[in-house]
Amino acid sequence: QKLSVEEIQKLTDLALKIIPVKVKYFAGVMNVSYGRITIRNQKTRWGSCSAKKNLNFNCLLMLAPDEVVDYVVVHELCHLIEMNHSKKFWAQVEQVMPDYKKQKQWLKDHGNEIIGRIY
């Protein structure tokens, strides 16, 4: 079922309450600093990280389990250390979140259902 403009706004508002708290927590654990946090409604990405250390997250993450949101936050914060998907990058993710592969798989299995709900 497609989401209405109002529903997407509610997800964005919720994401603005939840994601910055998670980013602050995991950035502290990892000892990294970041720039701005932006919440977007995107059709192709769950999150991204710019060269200026700004972080973007998809409001649709609010429809995923909490651990999956944690995984995407950790994934993007790891890009502040490694701006690629090298072995070093994935080792960094695993260090912070040993069971990250489970969350990554959940997104692979269910992500398209969620993204498909954009109007």
C-alpha cells in the first residue's frame, strides 16, 4: 500500500527524533565526528555520507526494525573512516556491530517492499 504525503511527513518527523540520537550514540562509541544530519524520502538509498561528513538518511527506515536502523547509522558512520566498501570498511562495521550481516540481509530481503510504498 502506497504511503500518503502525510504518512511520509510523519515518518520524516519520527526519523528526525530517532536518527540523530542513534548517530550521536554510535559516533561516540566509534569516536568519529560528523556534520549535518538530513532526513530525506529517497527511492534508491537508505543513507549516504558526503565528503563534508554530512549524513543523509531515508525516512522510510522508520518502517524497518530498530536494529536495521542501527545498522544503517553504523554503516554511514563507518564511511567517515573509510569512504568505500573495502574489506577494511566491513571490518569496521563488524567491530561496532558483530551481527551486521543479519541486518544487511533484512534490507536485501525487505527493502524493496518498503521503498515500493513511496507514492
